[in-house]
Amino acid sequence: PPAPAKGPAQFRLKNAYYFLPKPEIIKAAIMKFGALSIAYGAYKENGANIYTPESLPANHAVLLVGWDDNYPKENFAPARPENNGAWKIQNSWGTDVGADGFYWISYEDKTLFGAENGHTAILPATFEMMPADVYDGIYFHDPLGMSCFITTTDDALTAANAFTAERDEKIVYVGFMTGQDDQDCEIQIYRDIPKGGSPSAGKAAFAAPVPCRVLDGGGYVSIELDNPVQIRKGERFAVAVTYKRPAGDGLLAVPIENKMVPSYEKAVLNPNESYYSLGNEWRDTYYDTEDLKGNVCVKAFTVSSPVSATNNGGSGGCDVVSFGLLGFAGAAFFVFMKKNNRI
């Protein structure tokens, strides 16, 4: 095949949604988004039919495009599932395999999704993109992405990352991860934070926090601010997201990048960067206990902008993010970006 074209990026990740591997959730997600990325174990196939009865790790990514609850179990051989029903997938091996590149994989395949079979979870996912030119700068402290959660029975927890502006610019998007469905969140940006000071030692950019609700799902979301916030070169600022415990949930879970999780040992932690608060005071995660020591998963996206006489901060706003129940147990979502720099 021809080599892929090289050039500047045309799109960037906007939202990423992960779903629990439950049939009713997956079917509804397909109806909403059109297709999902999934993984299975490419061990056994019979023409365009796939069924692996052994619990083996997933090792191949494909596109899930549909389902048939009545797909005959007799189509699978030599091993046969107990019941009818299969997912329709599109493979990446060309149209000369399967049925013009498509396969049917039994609902009962033991390699699908992984977590329920004791292997690393690779959950169904879908990704939404946005034009590459909507921002040209990124600030964050969690290049490895979420590895675990800070959990609490409190009704709310605020997570914040502090940065130093590398130029005169405006914050146009706020990105963060959430691991619970039907969750209310709020966004605040603090400016002119003194050296070594906690986020609220600075000036709040918004008269009231910007409300945002993640409905029936979660993952990684990018929230566009209706009124971008101007910051100056050398200014210390912080982006804070308040997570609220969903009704009916016993725990509030806030994603962090933590070094204790295997394969995350190289995560870089520094003082005066990541904080959380239960409403009374801020705690620097660098000085916390090992299970809470880490970087919160909150990002700022910026565009170059000369400093004006007034600050354009004001009431913000957000896109309502909807769909699916997110489950991260045993799974990690990775976003690789250039840290604290322009792109």
C-alpha cells in the first residue's frame, strides 16, 4: 500500500468515551455513534465466524458495527456457543478475508473485552475529533493518562493543575477525565497565583464556576469556554474541575495518574503542580500518601493572544456530553501530547 501522507495534523481528539461491556449499553452506543472500537483474541475463526471458548487475552483491535441477536450458533465451528447471537465487526485485513472484510463474533466469545475473564480490560470505545486549528498550546501534567482514582464519600471533590504561562495566550478549552455516569461538574480558572500558592490563592476568572454535566457516560472530554480566559507570559494559573458525586453512587471517583500502578512507574510528580480539595483546604498531591500521590487529569488548551487591557474571563459554558456507562477497572486511557508546551 502507498505510504501515508505526511503533513500537519488536521484533527485533534475532542472526546473519548469508554463503555462497560454490557450488550444493552453497547447496542445503544452503536446506534448513537455508528461504530465502536473493540478488541478480541484473534485465535480461531471459521470463515467469517469467530468463537473462542477459552479465556485468552484480547490481542487485536477491530471496528464493531452491528449485531444480530438471532445469528445462528450453528455457524460457529468446531466449538459452538450455547446460544444464538453475534456482533458484526469490520476487520483491518482487507476485503479478501471473512465476508468482504466483515466477521461475526459470538456474544459468548471468551476473549472479548478481557476484564470479565481475568485479563487486562480493553473496553469498547468511540472517539470524537475536532479541527486541529482550534488550539495551538497544551498544558498538562499527566502524559501517561489515568491509572486509578481518588475516591471519597463526600459530595464533591475539586481537582486542579497549576501551570506557568509560556506566552500571552487565551485558554479556550478545558479537558478532563471522568469515570462516572450522570455526573455534574464545574470548571474554574485561577489567575495570578503566587509562587508556591494553592489555586484559590489566585483570582477566580469566573464570577461563578462554569457548570457542566456529563450525562449517562464519561471518559475524556474537552469543554469549550464561551468566554476564553486571557493569561500573560510568566503568569502562574490553575485549571480546576469540581466533580460531584452522582445521585445513588456511594463513592465519588476522580481520575489521577499514580506511580503505584504497574507500567506507570515513570510518571513524573512535582510539588506545586497537582492539587485536590474537599472544600476546606487544598492538598498538594505530591505530599500526599502513596495511594493518593499523583497528577490529576486536568488540561488547559490555549491559543496565542496578545494581552489586552481587560481580561476576557467571564461565565463560560460547556457542551453536554452524553452516553454510555464508563468503566475503567483494569483499563487505562492514554493521551500522548507534548507536555506544557505549544504544538
